[in-house]
Amino acid sequence: MEQINIGMIGGGTVGSGVFRALEKNSALMTARLGVKLRIAKVAVKAFDEPRPYKIPASVMTTDWTSVVNDPDIHVVIELMGGTGLAKTVVLAALKLGKPVITANKALISECGPELFDAAAKNNTNLYYEASVAGGIPIIKTVREALVGNRFVQIYGIVNGTCNYILTRMKNERAEFAAILADAQKLGYAEAEPSLDVDGYDAMHKTHILASLAHGFWVDKKKILVEGIRSISQTDIQFAEKLGYTIKLLGIVKAAAEGKNEKVQISVYPALIPQQHVLANVNDVFNAVFVRGDIVGDTLYYGRGAGKDATASAVLSDIADAATDIVNKTPRRVPAFAAYAKRATVMAAGDAVSQFYIRLGVLDKPGVLARVTAIFRDNKISISSVVQPETQAASTVPLIIMTHSCKEAALQKALAKIARLPEVKAKPVLLRVEHFE
């Protein structure tokens, strides 16, 4: 029976998790695949760095080049993170014709075309299942299982930190800052949380999914990205009263216009109906809702991060890489297929949505009339208005729900509303998604 030797770059939390997972289930994978799998070398920062699972000293080295350049290493796994040295490692392995497995979402998002091109030129492949939504097999689903579908809509809750914070804000009636601080103490949020709470981690994952689903490498600069810092307890409670839950979504919507396909690609917190299945995805869990033109609606749910969820995805890629090597089919399924030559990203202002708007206004007669007049002048129809009764407060929240309209028109109206002397705080705008 043929044996595939694996070299791994990175032996920290995720790397040691992969080592343990393969050690635990190697016999099972051998029985299923008909090929032996062995992690022969692991490059680490230091032999004594903290890791949740032990890696034998006999397989560790601090020299990554000795792993990549070893002729007896058939497959290279990159688990070090970042886009600097990680890129160098991946390109070095691909140029040697070795298949590479990575969990590095930032690297794929930033450097995807260059890496895919290097894999193709050297007759090998790049596997990246673990880069999006951890243990959820969404890359393979989009690339293989649903290959016969056009992707009408993809909605993803793909950042566990934000989902955890929003879940606790809803359940505990606490504000963002307090929950974030607690999440940091518990290890669910980084000490510097910007990548998560400002939406950029979700953007990397949404960028990869959108590019893969629509056959052109998306320009990241054209993706609308908003995080959850502006979400207050007021928004959480008003959304609930209106029948909605707030979730940070990665959104990919196809909108065909003649021969040129336009795709809306966005990351933002949105109101979603409480009865929709995504509204019940809570805590650190992830879910991806995919609507194909043939299959209809499908949902993929599970843990989006962590050493075990990531290890499961990496093992799946190891199985694919080993099978391809044994059967001498190094590019059985290409890492990425660019086929949509005329597809483009829709301008954010052209997107059509229903909107939730929260204003902080003076509690005096005539304010609502001034606000609604500006909406009317910009041809924006109001669906409902909520202004709670207050006890002698000078500034009160004014909640407005619109009917569907173009974002550009809504933003123009809000700019005028913000300049009204009766408006005492920057307007808060949230989109409403009905999955229609």
C-alpha cells in the first residue's frame, strides 16, 4: 500500500490539532482511501512553544525549508497564518510540484490568483477547505457538490466572534463594549479585535466564496464592509419588537443585467426575520445558506473555528491530495476556475434593500414631519415609524423602516437628515434581508 508523507509548517494550536486528529484516525482514513498517511516533519517556531497536543520532538524542526525541500515529503500543509512568510512557503512548495493544503483565509483572499496560477503552472493543486467556516465543508460543496448550479444567493454567518457577541447582547440585554470585554477574557475575541468586529475576517471568507461561486476573482476594494461596533442594545431590542434578529452576514447575490452579470458582495450586520433558520444560529457557530438555481435552498451549519473543526477540514484536504497523487490526477478539481469574463461587482449604491434607520432626535413637534419630507423628496417610501414614549428626555430614538429602495438614494436622504438641527446623533443604518 502506498504511503503519503506529509510535511506541516506550523505546530501551534491548529497544527497540533491536525497532528492529533490524523494520529487518531489514520487507520480509519487508510481503510477508506487505500493509502497510508503520515506526518513526517513539522516546522515550528520553537520546540517548547505552548500547544494543546504533543508533537514528538523527533518530527519537529525550526527550519521550514528542510520540510518543503525534502524529496520524501509529498504534501505540504501551511498552518502558520499571515501573508508574508506563509506566501513564501506555499509558493516554494507549489514550484516543486507539491500539492499544498492551507487554512489561511487571509492568504487565499489576498494572493489567490498568484497561488492558483503557480499550482496550475507546476501541475499540482492548492486545497483550502479550512479557510472558510472551519469544519463546514462549504468550499467543496460550492466547487464540487453544487457544480451544476448557478449561485443565486449565498448568505453566511462566518465569524464566530461577532455571532457570539450579538447572541449575548440579545440574550443578556447588555451593550457591545461589555460583551466584547468578556469575550476577550474568555478567549472568544482577540485582544485587538478589529479583524473580527469590524468585519474584515468575514470579508476574507465572503471574498473567497464569491470568487469561487461566480468564476471571477473579486476586487476586494469593491466589497462593502461594515462591522458590529455601531450596534446598540436599542437596535437589538427594536429589531426584536419588529420581528427580526441582527446577524453579521457575508452576502453574495447574483443580479444578471443583459450579457454582463453583476454580483452584490457585502459584509454587514442585517436584520433577518426571526423565523428564518439563520436567525437561530447562535454563539460561536457558523452557517452558510446557499440558493442554487437547480437545487434550491440548502444550509450548512457547524463550528466555524477551533483546532478540531479546522483539523477536520484539513483531513478532508489531505484525503483529496493523497487520492489525487495515488491516481496521478494532480488537478482533478482545479483550485479555482476563472470563467466569467464579463462579471463585475455591483456598486454598493446600486444595491436594493429595505432599511432600518435609528435617529437620535429632539423630542419636540415637527421633527417627524421634517424627516419624512426628506424621504419623500428622495422617493423613499416609509413602511413604519416607531417612537417610544419617554420620561422627560431631551433626545429620543426615532426608528424608521423603509420599503425597498436603492442604497444611493437612502444615503443621500440620510446625509440631509443628519444636518437637521433636531438630529443630535449620527444616523444608524441597518439593511433588512428577507432571503427572497
